[in-house]
Amino acid sequence: MTIARLRPLAEADLVERTRYYRSEAGEAVGERFFGAAVAGLRTIERMPRAGSQRIGELCDIPGLRVCRDAGFPCGWFYFVGPEHIDVVRLLADAQ
């Protein structure tokens, strides 16, 4: 299993989205989002090349992959490296 390393912006995205769901939908939804986001990271660690490359191709960013979070309109943006997975952002679909 390859380790996922979150860049500072990805960590900040996770905290901000969790706070957003807590404030807009309640504590339980915030916790459910956080759990889904962490589960998404574990999926990426187990199957790093499973994420879609479509957005990377459209934006002309070679190697950029996206793995969407189950049940929430957002996804992890990352690159697969030889020693770890470089997670750059967690963005909502509207972003």
C-alpha cells in the first residue's frame, strides 16, 4: 500500500469542508463527511491508479487524478509518485 501525503492546502480543504457540513447540516453530517473523506484516501492508497485522469487531461496537467468521495459532491486531486501519493486538494464539484 502506498502512503497518501496531504499537502497543506489539501489538509485545509478537509478541515474547511468538514466545518462547512457541520455548520450547514449538523454535527452528524460533518462527521459522516469526514469519515467518507478519510475512506476516500484509504481507497486511493490501496488503488492509486483508479482515479480518473479526465480533469488532468482537460486542464493539460499530466498525471493529475481525481477520486470522488462517496455520498458527497467533492473529490481528492492527486498525483501518483514512486514513493507516495501526493494529494494536492479536496475540492467540491462547484469549485
